[in-house]
Amino acid sequence: GQFVFLTGPSGAGKSTFLKLIFGAEQPSSGQLLVNSRNVSRLKPSSIPYLRRNIGVVFQDFKLLPRRTVEENVSISLEILGTGRREAQRKTFSILKQVGLAHKRTQPVPRLSGGEQQRVAIARALVNEPQILLADEPTGNLDTERAEEIINLLEHANARGTTVVVATHDQALLSRGLGRVVRLDGGRLIH
């Protein structure tokens, strides 16, 4: 239920740590418990079930270029079997929150980098995950949009979502929103 910032120099292990949490990488030793499940012992066929409760905002967005904004956001709801009307309602609501409802029918390649980043954030939040992982979620945004995104993450956290944000942004860290974890060389240093 916490809001946690991961910080540290480039190569410190922030992105790798996030990948470990959602099962994209396996730990070389030890164990990693996510929602009381040892990720290092999960069968590959069980990883999709782990990810159903985890929203991820990737640094490179991982949007589907042949789909519209709305289709990119609603895909996780489709995978979960959400009814069409409910999926449309939730998708429109989150797109409104990130300021992109008016662009819902646009193909994602027509959007700016900042707009694509907001689509990625909307996709991660639309199914109200237990855990939200964000890798530099404000990296391509102006100050005003970055503030809006952080507010969205705060609201998700207030509703009970654990939020883990990897960032170099000192302005975010100085806001005192949550716990700050510093990594260096793959190790916790503070």
C-alpha cells in the first residue's frame, strides 16, 4: 500500500528491479515475494496471472502502433474479460483523467512522446491494479503534465494501489510523497 520511489544512478538496477517484480526477469539468487507469491518459483504459464494485478508503465511505452489510443488502453480490460460497455466506460474515464479523451480515436503514432506516455499510464491504471510499477513516468512531460500524472499516481495509491516509481527526477523525490529507496550497483544503499 505504499508509494515508493526507486532512485540511483544509471545502471543502479531500478528497471531490473521493476522487471523482477512483474516476472520479466528471474532473480539469479534469493527469492522475491509479490502478493505472497514467490516469483522466482512461478512457472512461465503462471506469469500472466501474476501480471493481472500489476500495472506497468514502461520507459519505452510498449504501445501497439496499429491500434488507436482507446484500443491501447482497453486491451488490458479485454484480456481480463471485462464487458464491452464497462471497458468503454472505464477507458473513457481514465483517458479523460490523463487529458486524452479527445484523442481516443487517434492512432498512437500520431501522438507526441508526452501523449504516448500518458496513454501508457492510462493503460496501466485502467484496471485499478494492486501494484503499479512506473519507470520514469514523467520523463517526457512538461511540468504541468508531470504534476497531473503524479496526482493520478497519488490517487491510485490513496485507493490502495501500491505504487513503485523509478525516477531520476529530484523534484519528485523532494515532494516527500513517499518512501525513497536508493539503489547502486543492484544493491540497496539507503
